[in-house]
Amino acid sequence: MPFSCRLRCPHRPCRAFLAISCAVLLARGGGAALAQAKAPAPQAAAPSQGAAPPSPGTTPEKPPAKIPADQLDSLVAPIALYPDPLLAQTLVASTYPLEIIQLQQWLTKNKNLKDKALTDAVAKQPWDPSVQSMAAVPDVVKRLADDVQWTTDLGNAFLDQQADVMDAVQRMRKKAQETGALKTTEQQKVETKVVEQKTVIIVEPANPQVIYVPVYNPVVVYPPPPYPYPPIYYPPPPPPGAAFVAFGVGMAIGAAYGGSCCGCGWGGNNVTINVNNNYNRNANVNTGGGGNWQHNPQHRGGAPYSNKATATKYGGSARGEPRQASARSGGAVPSNRASGPAGGAGTTNRAGGAPRNAGGGGLSNRSGSSGGDQIGNRGIPSSGGSKGASEFGGGAGGYSGNSARASSSRGASSMGSSGGGSQGGSRGGGSRGGGGGRR
């Protein structure tokens, strides 16, 4: 009940006692009220640490659809039996299809260059080291340039699903080994090894200084595919009793080139950089003594990527989208070709760090290139040997299987007339070497 201090007491001691008692009660009541006033208000629940919800009216970007394993098997079938150094180099170079076309045109106009003269001349061209190194195997360059749609699809698959592509190569090698098509010869050495607890089939040149390009028809080398092989030219099936795989003229990749640009890191399903390659050294690729290859979008030119996620990763455009300006600014240019021991990207210094066409979406204006007219968004060269950028332009359908199915029934009909039928005739007949061909 409330306490009242209005009591009358006749004596001073009583009044003093009452005054003290009231003071004490007032102090207790005020302290409680003050404590209540200073009590912190309950805090709201902490926001979730997850990703922020999408803005109103926007649709979250879906991850790109993966290429199924059987389609990857067919996609890599034409190169799966290449020696590891050439396989790695081809996969890397296929991510720069415009520069492949430039190299093919340049080689056509410089047929007289051989050995060291060829090495010195191609080193002056501002292409990626993987593309420069391909000058040692002109037949493979011609295959890649002539069938640029397949080359682009191969490169896009390698960018999007590198580990899956490497696994597909191993599956196709195993199939070829089971048919007796892949084995050790005087041109190559085939071994089955365990690399980082993973059993893989390794193909190496018998002579590290010389590389032989295998020539084969996938229909003969592998079992019938569940998904058709790319509709490109293949050599006719060999006569009964002949070897499944033939080899072209050996190409020297030793002192003049310093070996292939790259190698296969089967344990991690990646591509490693060869620091002894002359072109890697000329481009000042900083690998810290070794490392894994990474795509360099500055050599992509105007070729679109297969999907928006990959295009965003490398600062380019996806198929069907307007081309964006290439990110080429002055100063040190990141190479993204190799990472050091800790995985960091290396750097390259080209032309003293000068800007290289900061505004264009195509290949840069490259002085000293005798490869013909300009490429990318500056027009397509008129010289023969390439199919033009329209095959990998914004509207390209890629390796969707529609065109493949139209020209191949389970991979057979597209190769059935390879020796001189409609396929061989429309594509120049035997002028092309399958899998690289003969020089």
C-alpha cells in the first residue's frame, strides 16, 4: 500500500526518523524507475548471413547447362589420341579461335619459312604462346581453322568444363586401347599409370624432340558412339590389315621451340605450363617455376563465349549478346596463362604495356602481322583456308548436335564417304589430314 510521509509527530526525533524513512523510500523508487529507463530495448534478430535476395523484378541467373559425358566424348574424339603435349596445346589454343584463323592465314603466306626462321618470325606475332607454338604443326592448325565451329565448341567446353573434358579424353583413350588402336609404336609411348590415386593413360612422344601427329578415323578407332562425332573431315577407313592409326611427318619441337607450350596434369585434370617454351619466355609468362594454365581473355578477340556466366568471368560477351569492349588498358597486362605455386596468375609485358585497342571488341590492331586483313569486328580476311567468324559469331548454335545428326547417323554416315564422297568432295577430299594429316 502507498506510504505517506504526512504523519504528524509531536517530537523532533520522530520527525527526523520520518524524514529519513521517506528519503530512503523515495531513493529506492527512483532508482528502480531509472533502471527501467536505462534498460536496453530488445534487439531485432540479426539478418541472415546468406546471399542477399534478388532485387524486385529481377530473375536470378541460372548456371549454364553442362554438356553430357557422351557429347564430350564425341567432341574430343578427333584429338583424344594426340600425345599429351600436343593435346594440351590444342585444347588451350582452341580457346582462341580467331588467333587460330590468323595463324593459318599467316602460315599460308609464309610457306617458305622453316625451322629457326619460322620460330623467329612467328614469335613477333602478338598471339597467345599456345597459338604461336602451333606453328610447329601446320596440319593441326589447318584442321582447327578449317573446322572452326568444332574448334570453338571444343574451346568453349574446355573453358566451362575443363575437368570433364580431360575425363572424356581418358574415356576415349581407354576405348581405343581396348580396340587395339592405341598402343606404343616407334612414334609414341603409351603407358597406364597411377597419378595422384587416379589411373590414367599417358601418351608421350617416343622422342621428346620430335612429335608425330596421329591420323585416324574415330569410327574405326572407337566403338560406335551414342552421340555423333563432329561432322568434320576424317581420313577414309584403312584397308584390312592396316594399322588403325597412321602418323604424319615428324615435327621438330626441340631446340627451336623449347617443346610444347603446355602439358597435361592428369592428377588435377588441368593443363600445366612449360616454362622452357620459347614463346612462354618471350611473353614474360611468370609461373614461379611452374603452374597451371589459365585462360587469357585478351587473346579471345571478338569470339563470344558459350554462356553468360563464362562471359562475365572473363569480361566478354556470350552468344547472342552484343559484343562488349575488350578490357585492354595500359600498364602491366595480366596473362592468366599460368599460376605460380600458390595459384596466382602470372603477368606478361607486351609492347611495353601500351594500350591495345581499348575500345574494340575484336582482336587488336596488331602491327607486323602479315596474316591478311583484319579480323573480329574489323572485317574478315578474304584469303582462303578459313570459314570466317560467322561460324563462331553471336548467332552460332555451337555443338548442339542438330547439324551433327543431320550429317551423321550415330557417327557413321558423316565418315562413310570420307574418301571421296559428298563429305570429302565438299571439303576438299583428301587434301586434309585427319587428326592433323600429313604435311
